[in-house]
Amino acid sequence: MGRLGPDPRTIGLTMRITPLRFIADMNISPLTVAALAADGTEIVRVSSLLPVNASDASILNLAREQGHVVITQDMDFSSLLALGGHSQPSLVTLRLLNTDPEVVTERLRQVLPQIEAALRRGCAVTIEDHAVRIRQLPIR
């Protein structure tokens, strides 16, 4: 007969979930990156890892290799993910009417915690002013 309750060997053990790591494309303001980093988000600008003129494909490859989620305002990333048939990296694309860094930062602060599980599974997220769309990767 099976035992009821938790396994006594695992009581007191906690699972550590590694935080998501983000890489911000060049069109994301350094002010947004700094504000999110100050909040405790693991985020870097692409220019700290690659040349400022790095191609979108090389940014996606680096993000895939290093386990980063890409944050961008560039629609080309979605096309590259779809054409490549990749299930990683996850992608967050911002399509906001107001791209002021304070507005972008606040919208990311609102949405990122809500989509964390989807980002871990591999998805392409589009964040608009009043909507969020999530597509599982690979995009078909």
C-alpha cells in the first residue's frame, strides 16, 4: 500500500529555479536595461556581448547558445525564428505606440512575471499596449 503525504527524504529540500536571463537588442534603451537590472532581472544589452552591428541571426544564435531570452522591438527576429524552425531562444517583441524608456520599462515590469513559464518552455511573445500574444516555438 502506498504511503500518504510527502516523502520524508525530501522534506525541507527546496527546488532552485534559475532566473531567466535576458539579452536586450540595441533598440531597447540602456535606461530600460538598467532599470530592469536594478529590479533584479538578469539582463544585458547585446552590445556588451557582440559588436553593435551584429546581425539579428547572430544575436539569436548567441541567445540560444547562452540560454538568454531576446527582448526587441524589431519584427525581423520573429521571421528568423519561424524560418529557422527553432524552439529556442524565446523572444519578446515590443509593439508599443509610445517607445519612451519609462513606458517600455513599466510594460515589461507588468508582463514579464506573467509570462515567465511560457518563456521557459520556448515561445515568441508580442507585447502591445493592451494585449499580449504568446506563440509556442517552433513557429509553424
